[in-house]
Amino acid sequence: MKILRFLTASIGGYILTAFMSVSLTLMFTFTTTIESIVLANMLSYTIWLLFILYSFSDVDLKKILIQLLVVCFILYGFNTYFLSIEGV
């Protein structure tokens, strides 16, 4: 069971932070694009750490996976339709 939590924390957290990084990069309005990319990437590592800590908490694994899927679908829809990013 710990292996599934580890895989959820590492792979699921990576996917979550990838979506968050893209969203945050396009939402930040700085003078240069590099500043928003760097800040979004720094925040994404913090989000990944928080998701790792959350996935090893006492919450049920099925609940974590459902929450991860819902948040990733919401971010995918937000990136695709509101920020006009063409998805793969």
C-alpha cells in the first residue's frame, strides 16, 4: 500500500505541478516572461512537496486519487479553454 502512495505522490504530484506551473506562468503578469516562469516553477516545487505530504497523511488512497483526478481535469480545462493553450 505504501508503494501505491509513493507512486501517487511522485507521478501524480508531478502531473499536478506541471498543470499548476503552466497555469501560474500564464496568469502572472511581470515585465518579462522569464520572471513569471521562474516564480511559477518555484511555487510548483512547493505545491509538489505539499501534495507529497498530503498523500502520506491518514487520508484514504482512493480519496486522494479522486481529488487528484478532479483537480487535474479542472486545471486542464482551465488551461485549454480560458488560457487558450492547445492540449495534446
